[in-house]
Amino acid sequence: MDIQQSIRGLLGGALVLIATFSHPVLAEYTSHGISLYGEPKYTENFSNFDYANPDAPKQGELVMAEMGSFDSLHQFIDLGKKPRGLFWLYDRLTVRGHDKNEIKTRYGWLAEKMTIADDYSSVIYFLRKEAKFSDGYPVTAEDVAYSLNLYRESGLSNIKSRFKMVKSVEVIDPLTVKINFGGDGSRLQILNSGNLPVLPKHIWQHKDFTQPSLDIPIGSGPYKVISVDPGRGIVYELRDDYWGKNLPVNKGKYNFKNIKVEYFRDRNAAVQALKTNNVNYIAETNLLRWNKLYQGDVFDSGTVVKDKINYDAPSFVTVMVFNLRQAKFADRRTREALVTAFDFEWLNKKAFNNQYTRATSLFNNSFLAAEGLPTAQEKAILIPLSAQLPEQVLSSEFTLPSTDGSGRNRKNLLTAQTLLKEAGWKVKHNKLVHSVTGEVMTINFLLPSPVMKPAIGAYIQTLKKLGISSNITIKTGTEYYKLLMQRQFDMTPSQYKVRIPPNTELRSSLKSEFAGVASSYNLSGIQDPAIDNLVEGLVQSDSYVDTQAYGRALDRVLKWNYYYLPLWARNFQLVAYQNYIKKPLQAPKYGYEVEFWWDERSK
């Protein structure tokens, strides 16, 4: 059954009531930008984004500290570990706006304008004649068509997914290219098609796209690579001849003359380098480290700024994923028991000084997060799938178990014991054993940093009370990444930040077809036909109503299946930098972008 057709038929009245959220069907039209809902905020002749400083000086350098290492400069395939910043080498057809008043809008970048078919079956991009690659070759429609076909055949799994609905690409003339979607076209597909990093055909047609490489990439973007020390560092230089420096979308952007990315094996060493001004920027993701490591005279004096930047957008959500490829996690009640045993309130109080909030959804702090009981719109989507769903999805409100934070979690542990017994587990000689298979329940936690060990260590002590023995494997950098891609873990932390609306990357994170792809984002190995159906419906939704209904329906199914253990959520970013690094007064909606910052030191 076509579920999307079903909801549209059942919700005709509701759609009429909120038609203002959905873009009306128009005749074929040409525009400088496209918005998923309504019209773009910025008109064709706008000067710059509100969150940019057009007077920012082009000077100085940003020296970023990153953890781990890298072994490839080819960022568009799954193989290899890539350094940060390679995206600065490439322009896309369009660029996303991050204004606080826009949910999802893209403006022309390589493309000066676009013509969109009234039924969204195709889009024609008109390239800017001045666009050139860093080696002087012009960017042409042939490059666009070549790049898109290359990504569809051999690209990263999330990029493949982005262009899955493309039927064909036509080169109309050297500066005009048409992308055809046929009957699968939608407004979201048009938006996604602009997010195409364009590669130089004259370079890649002589190389093997499927293999990692340390060759210096050629792109049309604002920066070029001038130095590489494999695994340790990379240096980008702002191109004096960058063709797009005066475009409205780039005014006040790309302000550092040089950007150095230096890799450290140890976070303590990176923070020490910041204190001594050997690096001048570190982005932090761990609140424990933030509170403990980023201390001292340079912070107290203001020489180094310790900045907690709040933003109004979906949360960064940290969860512990179950490796569903392991038979011990096959029963939903087993996973529910392990979620029930986790005492977030105690951990937040003892380890984080109550600075985190509990993650209740992968879509935390967004209009896609399910609340209360399913609405009529959600039921219209879920009822046709009911045979594949836990019965509670349609009848009950989902809530995570909670505690008083005292550390006495007896009530939840008794519930967990009951669930484990129902799933076929029993305690024998102080060990949890499956009554049918005889498997002893042990859990290997794979962690990317020793900083998380105390938090997981407390959870392990709780699991012991249930007869579950556990161990922790800590690997950093490429070693952690290798084990992650090989799926050598029982449980491991993962961080999510959903795009609004969800982009095609959601497919590679949740759909069955990616469960067996070693390098995909489907770390859990979820293989659920109901999830597949809901993800497709969500990705293809082209109205606010459909997007919200599919998102909340998907959220409910994910929650009630207990595919992950929610840990914490944050709506802030942590970054420390030298005080001569400056940023605009207004931040983008989805958090800061360092591309808009600058070095105030004179030349």
C-alpha cells in the first residue's frame, strides 16, 4: 500500500486548514533560491546573510585542534579516514541558508538560478560563467552531470541516498544542466539536488574514484590544500583567485587566509596547545571534559575564551546503540530492560552538575518529536502498519523511566528483572543466562574516549545487580573508527542531530538496506520494514503537515522498539578559542559556523 497516498486521502480537510505551511503548486518558474515551506527570506538581490559580517577582514589564520588522525583526502567514498575541512575545497550548486526565520532554504551558489518544473519532475540549473576550479578550468554542466552519476554509482552511502530518486541528468549546453526525477520528484528532491559538490571531470576521469587517496584534491571552492602531513595535519589556503568571493552567499564568509587542522592523539595535549597559543580553536563535545580540562589562568584572564553557544534548533542527542546483529538483543523486552536500568537522574546530578537534559527522542527539540498519544494524522500512517508494530505504539504515550536521583533505583530494577524473565533470561549462579540458548549475557561497551568511562562504569555496576557482566573497550581515532565500521561492539555511543526536515541521510542511518553496509550510519543494524516505510514517507514529504506526521510516527516506532538507550541531549555548542578570534553578533539558527568568524590581528 502507498502509505503517503493513504495519509493524503484521509487528511484532505486537515491539509486545507494549514495550506499556508505548504508551497502551492505553480507553473514552471525560475528563481535564485528555493524553500521547502513558503518563499526564501532573501530576495534575488540581497547583499549578505544577516548572520554574516560583510566587513570582516580577510587575514590571519585559524589553527584547529582535532582528535585522531587521517589517511585519505578523498572525502566522497566510504573508505578511509578524512581530515576536517575538505568541504572547503568544493562548491555546490546551491548553499543552505541558516537564518532563524527559515526551516530549509537553499540559494544559488555555482548555479545563478534554477528553473523548477511545476510538478517537481525536474530542475534546470544555470551555472555561473565565472566559476572556475583551482587549476583554472571552468566549471561546466559536464562536470555536474559527471559528478552526480559518479556519486550515484560509487559515492558515500549518504550521498548515494541523497540522489537515489534521480532518473537522469541532461547536459543542455556548457552552462546548463537538467536533473530529472520523473514521477518521484518532490520539492525536497529539488532542494537536495542542489547539495551537490561538483568535481572536475578532467581530473577524475583519469583516476579510480573507488579508492582512498592522498593526492591533493582539485575543487572550485574558496580554499586549496597547500600542505599535508598524513595523519597529523593539513593546511588550507584561501584562494586569491576564488571566483565566488563576492557572491551574496559568501559575503563575510571564508575570512581566514590560512586554516590549519592539527591532529592530536590526546585531548589533554590539545588543550595544552590551546593554552600556549599553538592552536587557537578547539570544539568540545563532552561536558565532563569541558568542566575539568578547560581551566587555568588563560581562561580566567580571558586570553582564551570559553564559549557556550546556545542555539534554537534540534538537539545534539547522545544515545547508546544496541548492536542488533547480536542475538542477545533480538527481543524487544531485553532492550527495554536495559533502558529501564539506566539511572540518568543520578548520573546527571553526580557527573554533570545537572547541566544536561534527558534525551527523549532522536528528534529532540523539534516539531518531529512525538508527544502524548498519536494524533489522527499519525494514526492514518501507523494503522496500515499495525501488524509490524508494538501494540503500545497506537494506544499508549511513551515515557522513559525516571528516578529521584538518589542512586536507589530499586523500583526500575525490579521492572527490568520482570522484563528479562519474560524475554527468556534467568539468573543462574549470579549470571544472567538465556533459558533456551544458554547464552550468558555479557555486554562489551566500545567507547571512543576514556572520558565516558565513569558514566558507563556506573551503569555497569547497576547491570551487575541483574546478573549482567560487562567490560569496556576504549579506542581512539582510527582504531575506534575501525572497530565501529567492523561492528565489533555490543553497545557504543552515537550522536545524532536531525536535519529539519530530515534529509536523505536518514535512510543510511535507519533503513534495512544499509544494515549490512559496513561503512553506513546504520550502526545498530536496524532491519524493520515499518521503519523503512516511515523513513521513505518522511524523506519524501513535501508539506509541513506530512513531515510532522511522518516524523512523529517514526519517532514513536523507534521509541517503543527500544532500538537505543537515550542518554542526554544538549542545545548548546562548546568551543574554546583565543580572544583575537572573533565571531558575528548573530549566530545561525543551527549553531555557529566557523566559516563566518575572523582573526582580528592586523597583518
